[in-house]
Amino acid sequence: MINLKIRKLGNSLGVVLPMEAISRLHVEDGDRLILTETPEGGYRLTPYDPEFEAQMKLAEEGMARYRNTLHALAK
């Protein structure tokens, strides 16, 4: 477990990731990270993946297009 401290950065708040976390995430200065909420109510921090983003965009378009069908199937 790595403890992070929230710090004021200009008009925002941020955290500084220790080198151990940077190394394990395989990221470097200027890279993007994605913070997603987990089903348990926590959060997960992962490196940005443009291929995954493209797949999610297609999935969201499909869900929007077939919203009524998916709603009926969920019953």
C-alpha cells in the first residue's frame, strides 16, 4: 500500500506519485492516467490506453443505439 498526500497545486488539488508507483505503472512525465471507479466503491489508477478508449467509444455508441432493447433485456 502506498499512502498519498493531497497537496494544493495552484487553484487545484493534486497528489504526487512516488517513483515506486511511477515505475509499476510504466509511465513517465507527460503521460496520461485514467482514474476509474471500482464496483466496490474504490478507485483504480491505470495508464491511458488509446485502443481501450476507442473500444469504449464503440461500446457506448452501441449501448445508446440499442438502449431500449438493452433495457427490455435487463428486466
